[in-house]
Amino acid sequence: MIIARSPLRITLGGGGTDLPSYYRKHGGFLIAAGIDKYVYVIMQRTFADRMMLRYSEIEKVNAVSEIRHPIFREALSMLDLHEPNLEITTFADVPAGTGLGSSGSFTTALLKAGKYFKKNISTPEQIARMACEIELDRLKEPIGKQDQYIAAFGGLTCFQFNADDTVDVTPLPISEATLNQLSDNLLLFSTGFTRDASAILKEQDKKSQQDDQGITDHLHYVKEMGYRSMDYLKAGNLDGFAGLMHEHWEHKKKRSQKMSNGEIDRWYRAGLDAGALGGKLIGAGGGGFLMFYSPEPARLRKAMASEGLRELRFDFDFEGTKVVN
């Protein structure tokens, strides 16, 4: 039995500039962090004569080409894994559709498990590139590359997305004191809303492909905020970083009417009133998790609990996609 896991992620600055429709023309940059909430893939041989896949559904097939789940089908085809007695199960610490990059985490964990099953060594760069090929090239999803790359590498990491489709990966140089303070004061709360990121990202992707000046200018600004976020984090200025989160969220809402709603806006204001210096929705928007930075975490927790929001306690993951058994 092989068990592989990939961390989920939060974006710390520059989100949205990792879509090919933008970075192939202008270059992209963002900072992301792996967190200690995971997607797991279990792969094993059985005595059955058919392949079995267990996720939110159960599939029993005779051939990879019969698989309905697109990522399963493309990943196993890419890996040339056609064994009829293969059983694969996947589960996660957090449900999909909550803005934490679960699709990219699932794809990287599946590829890592498959590589290990075939006794092939794989690097984080290889796993990330393969995952991007599946989701962006083969399945034509209107998404970016950050989820696959941060899942594969983990840590607090800077990604430069180049026009030639290469990605420069650099660990964020941050002091231990700043890292500990960030870990203590960065909080996640579930809105209870799940959503399909593709609808929001498809709108942005279409506008970028059409050279819409509004979305291009917006993403230029978001990229610049990504660089500024990196500078604040490197300098240990977490109040400045939190202010940029707030600025980013206000600009992000202008990207699409689907970004927020009345309840999310009310919860966000309640967080600021309770001492948070900044925050935003994680992921494409429309639901998922609200992330706040607050030097008064206990006060913020109390305020969000009174609003009926549940906290997701987390720490950072520095291992990335790995085989754990």
C-alpha cells in the first residue's frame, strides 16, 4: 500500500497572475504557502480483476479510458498505469470547493503515488509540471499554476511565472521570529459557501485573452502587490503585509461580481472591527475561507464565533507532496 499526500495552500500575494493568459504576455509573480491540511491518495494492488477508484463516487472499470473522473483518467494515462487490479482511494482534510487548491493537491498526490508505484523517482518540479500539463493542457481548465507548484514544493514560496511557461521557484527568505508571528496571527474561518473556481477564473481568463485593459491593469497592480508583500514579509513588517491583504481584497472584488456577497462583506467588516488589520477570501472568490491577519487573535476568534463561523486551525507545511507510507 502506498499513501501519498499533498498540502493545501493559501495565497499570500499576487494571486491571479499565474494564469497563462496573463503570464505568457506579462510574466506573473505570487507568494503561496503550503499548510498542514492535506489531500491523500492511497494506491494498492488487490485480487480484483477490475480497477477501482474511490472518491466522492466509486468507479469500477476495465480500462483507464473508461474512467469518468477526468484527472484520474489523464493521470493514469500519463503514467501508463493500466493494471486491472489497481485500487485507488482519495480523501482530504478539507472539502473541495473551499479555495485551498484541492484540485492541484489531488493531482500532485496522485502523480506522486503513481510514480512511486512504478518505482520511479520524481522531483517536486517534475510533479508540478506533470500536474499542470494534465489540468491546463489536457483538460483545458481555466486555472493557473500556483496550486500544483505550491502543493509539490510546500513551504512559503515565491513563484515567478515566465512567458515561456517555465517557473522560477524560490523559498521566501523569512526570519524564524516573523514566521512564528505569522503562524500565530494568520487565521482561517469557513464561510460555509463552496463554489467552483472555474466560473470565476474563466471570466478573468477570457478577458485576459481578449486583452481587456481593465483586467490587465488590475493584474499588473496585483502582481506589484505580490512583490510588495514579499518585501514586507522579508522585512518582518507584518502590519504592512496585513494592510496589503486588505488592499488586495478591495481590488479583487472589482475583478468580478461573483467575488463576494452581502454575508461575506458583513463578516469581513466584523473581522476588521474585532482588530484584524487585513484579510481576504482565499482562492478565486465567491466562498471558501476568509483569512485574516490580527495581532489580537483571541478577540478575532470570539467575534467570528459570534457570527457562526468555524475556524480552521493550521500551521505551515514545508515538505510538499510526499509519500508517507
